[in-house]
Amino acid sequence: MEPVLIVGAGIVGLTLGQALKQKNIPFEIFERDATPEARGQGWAITLHWALEYMFKMLPEETLSRIQDVQVDPDVARHDSGNFLFINLETGEPKYKIPPNRRWRVNRERMRRALLRGIEEHVHWGHRVVGLDLPEGENKARLLFEDGDAVSGRLVVGVEGSRSMVRQILRPDSFNNVPLGINFTGVAVDLTPEEIQPLRDMDPLLFQGCHPQTGVFFWFSMLETPHVNGTANTAAERYRAQICMSWAEEGPGDKVSSTDEGRLTNMKERACGFAPFLEHAVNRIPDGTPVTEIKLADWECLDWNNHDGRVTLAGDAAHAMTMYRGEAANHGILDAFRLAGAIDQIYHHSVGATVALAGYELEMRERTRRAVQLSRQACRDAHNWASLDGNSAILTKRAIIAS
Ligand SMILES: Cc1cc2nc3c(=O)[nH]c(=O)nc-3n(C[C@H](O)[C@H](O)[C@H](O)COP(=O)(O)OP(=O)(O)OC[C@H]3O[C@@H](n4cnc5c(N)ncnc54)[C@H](O)[C@@H]3O)c2cc1C
């Protein structure tokens, strides 16, 4: 049979490729980035409940490569799974989010770990610009920006939250819906002394809200000296991620167009934080690039899968904010279920329309709830007074799925 055509070599597209390879299903992945190194260092993400599905669908060597890209392998060995939510004014932990087994990994290194073993199926520098679904044929065709085209049995759009395939399937309603909350973050190098007070709170990550201003703060480890090779040298350093978000209530809450303006804003908003947190923000050096992440979501609306010839997965299917740290976990579960549905088509003579409809039904139910919960978690994160143990930002990360 003709191959499955996957648009996007992000975490979900590559996981799907690996899962299809295990099932001997032909596939090709098309990625707009010119090379695997084209992106910067990126963020870290926490894999928690999706680990169960990764163990079921990925080969052992891939799992061990992913395990190796944890941001702090030492902490990982005896991790308690703690996840603290603190009062930013006092610096005191207020809530402990129920623990899970977790791997906190560097996202770009995980992408490279997933690439190993399927390199020959990943086509870099291939930006997909269109999709053709010829009437009466069991085929789909992808069109590339250089005018080339490729034909396959079905197309999976996994090209992230601004998906082109989503736009084709829902031209009336493909845009992510903004939340009215602004978010900026930096990656910063810190000496062992500078990072110690933050690591004393939690060596991997913690978050919190300021009771008066409603500003949200997020700290997480990106690299330890052992990972970046500076251990036991004079230049020993950690790399951490410091992010802040706040509700947009007036013109003064907009995100500046310059790094300098964004950094000044972060420093101003950290006024009144407990001293060790205020210092952490004030110490961010001038000239540090400050990234804005647009907080917006998309609730996995319905689409027509054109007789089982096209579907979506990952952020393309369900964009959600990161306040529950679940989007990639859902995307990985999508890959697991979709690989099962595609297996039904290729090896068990199940009709593609039925197989994809089953996959989409489960995903839609699961991820609509997740998008709503993440949206609520984002709002909770900025409203200290309304936080309680049942708030979406504080409840256990788990799925309700069959
Ligand atoms: C700060 C932050 C923290 C996060 N923390 C967590 C966490 O702790 N836990 C968690 O589960 N999730 C987390 N997430 C979410 C997680 O990063 C995403 O859910 C995940 O990366 C989505 O993977 P994806 O493969 O669906 O999409 P992407 O990673 O966006 O990959 C899409 C790929 O498609 C390519 N592409 C796009 N358009 C085209 C085109 N037209 N043609 C060809 N290729 C194309 C892109 O270049 C990209 O490589 C976080 C997100 C952020 C921003």
C-alpha cells in the first residue's frame, strides 16, 4: 500500500513514525525545518502519564535515548515527582500537586532521540503548502512550496498549533482562540551559588502566583553542569528557564516588541516577590532574548476526514496552554491510538473511514476536556484568591480514557 504521509517532524510526528515502523507500515515525514538542528535549544517538557504509552509503542533503544535527555539525570534517579505551587510574596509552598512518575526532558533533544532509526523517512526542508484529495480515489496528495507533490494512502497533519492541514479541514474556524493572558520567558545561565535558592525549592521545577498582582512565575531546569559539560570547571553553570505571565487588563499589560522592553517588564512585575525570586528575575542579564508565547487554544472541533484520507494529531488537533503540562502527553497518546487505527487499515482490512472515525472520537472527547482544563488552569494561575485544592492547575495530571 502507499505510505502514510505525516506533515511535521515534531515530537508527535516522529513518535507516530516510530510507532508505524514497529508495525511495518510505510510512512514518510515532511518537515519544513531545513535540518534537525535548525531550531534553537527550546524548552523542557514533562512526560508523565504518556510514559505508559511510550513504553508500549517505542523500541527500547529509543526509550533509553529519551531517558538520557532528561534535564537533570541525577535528580531523575530519585525524583519524588513533587510539583510545588508557591505564594510568590512569601516564597512559601502553598500546594503540592499530586506526584506522578515523570521524565523532564529537553524538547529538542527528545526530538533528535526520536529521529534515530527513522532518519531515511524524514524529509527536511519540505514545507507543505497544500493538500489534494482526488474524487473517488483512495489517495491523498501533499503539495510542497517548491511545486513538488507526493501521493500516499492518507495524510496526518501534526504540524503544530498553527496547522495548515487544520486550516484546510476547518477553513471557517481554524484559528486558535486567545486567552487574554500574556506570557514571556527566558533561558538563563546561573552559577551554582545563584541557582541554589531556586533548587532548594525544587531541583526541577516549581510555579506560583503573587496574591496581590496575580502575576504567575515559573522556574524549571534546562541543563545541569553534568549535562552541558561544565561540571568541575571554573565555568560551572546551570541553565534554567524563567517565565512569567499576567492578565492583559489595559494597554500597559501588552507585550513589548523588543527584548529590552520585555525584560524590563519582567523585572517590574517581579517587584514584591520574595527576595530570592525577585533576585532571580533581576539578575537576568541585559540583552537576554525574551520569548513571547501567545496563549491561545483550539478545542479539537469536528472535521471531515474525507473517507479516512486525512486527520490531525498533536497540537494541530488540540492546541492547549501549558499550565497543566499535558499537551505533548496527549499528542503522544494520539500517536499511540492513531498507529493502532492505521494498523487496522493496513493489516486488518478495516475501512479507513471507520478506523479514523474511531480514533477521532476518542481523541476529541479526551482532548476537548484537556483544552478546557488547561484554559481553566491558566486562569486559576493568575487568581490566588480563587485557588483551592480542586483548581484545574493543581489537580493530578491524569487521563480519563478507555
Ligand atoms: C513553554 C512550554 C512548555 C511546555 N511544557 C509541556 C510539558 O511540560 N508537558 C507537555 O506535555 N507539554 C508541554 N508543552 C507542549 C508541547 O511542547 C507540545 O504539545 C508539543 O511540542 C507538540 O508537539 P507537536 O509534534 O504536535 O507539534 P510541534 O512540536 O509544534 O511540531 C510541529 C512540526 O511541524 C513543522 N511544520 C509546521 N508547519 C509545517 C508545514 N507547513 N510543512 C511541514 N512542516 C511543518 C514544524 O516545523 C514542527 O517541527 C509545552 C509547551 C510550551 C510552549
